[in-house]
Amino acid sequence: MSRSVSLPATDTETHAPRSFAPRRGLPNGRAVVGALLVSVAAIGTFALATTDHGDPDTRYVVMLDDIEPGDAIGLDDLALEPLLLSPAAASNALRTTSGLEGATALTLLRAGSILDPRDVNGAAFVDGIAVSGVHELTIPVSRERAPSALRRGDRVAILAYSGGDETLHTAIEDALVLGFEIDAAGIGASADARLTLALDGAEAVTAVTRWSYQPLTVVLTTRAVDDEYPIQLSPPTTVTLQPGEVAP
């Protein structure tokens, strides 16, 4: 038979046994280098570019001012700064301000940020002149009712025929052509062409869009003398004369 032996209580507190873990060693040289590379990569996407002489290398377009969405960009809002970008960042950065005069900001552009071409809508250029502050409207027109030699920069008048009341309406005058695309000839080719106009107001856009559902005639007016089309032209009325009456 076994017996249990009770030990006398003491005045000291009972403690749980202590466990000891081995001390963690210092990082080796390879770990230090790896941590340094990670830290450098996290600093940012760009830094000053230097050559062998310590001078800046490649310049990128940087914003000097805040530009609100929808506002036009001026060349005085931009600067070319020497920067070193990662390959991914460089592919989305501009190295020249060419074509940015009059471009429209599509998002808030912050001063000091690199200009991303995806954040701007470049101005349309006609004969080297930026066309800004306009609406671009593309409408289908009959190839048979449009001059085949239409080109960017031409001026046109758009006439719409209303078959209901047999009335000819002037949809727009002196509209600037931004594009004229004709489908290639061949089987299944469309009889329509696409005419893109620069219009200077919502009223003009509404008028042309309204009449674009009617048969349209495009009149080339680039070299025409100053003349205005009537807003509406009704067919001549037929007057039946009674015996002895004289036509007015």
C-alpha cells in the first residue's frame, strides 16, 4: 500500500516553473541587405535623377498649380522637372508640354504632382491652333449628301429636311469640322459617314442633334462669301387665280 505524504506549508509563495527561450540572434548580413532594399523601395516612386556628374537626367511634366476638373490647363501651370521614375511610373508620365496648352483636366490635378496623360483631355488642334471650350458632336450623314473632300478645319452648314411639312431647316451654320470618316467601299459598307463638329454651345448641340434624325445635307462653306441661310424655308404656296385676277 502506498501512502501520500503531506509536506508542511511554508511562508513563501508558490511560483509556476519558469521557462527560458533561447535568445534571438542578430540578423546576418543577407537579412540586413534585404531589409535595406525593401526600405528603399518603399520611399516613393520617384527621386532626383542623376548622371555620373550628379546632374539631373530625364525631365517630366509636373504641375505648378492646382487645376480643378473641367478647367483648361495653361503652359504656365506646368514645369519640366528632372526626376528618376520607375519603369511603370515613367510609362504614365509626360516628357514634353507639347499639346497641353488648352487641354482639359479630367480630375483634380495637384500642384507638385507628375502629370499623367490619362488625367487630361488634349485640346483639338486645327491648323496648329488649339480649339478649346467647344462641344464635340458626331452625327451620321449620308455620303451622297456631303462633300467627299471634307477635311479637318473646314466650315460647314447643316440643312435638315422635314418631310412632314416639306420644310427645309438650317440646323447649324459655320460649324467647324473636327473629323469626317467614310466607311471603306465594299460589300456591306454603310451609306453613312460620320461627321464630327466643334460646337460652341449647348443650344447648338441641341439643334443639330434634333435635326440629325431627319435627312441632312452638308454644305461646305469654308471658301464661301459671308451669307446666312434662312432658319426655315417653306415650299412656295400655290395660288389659284380666278378669272380676271392678277398674280401678286
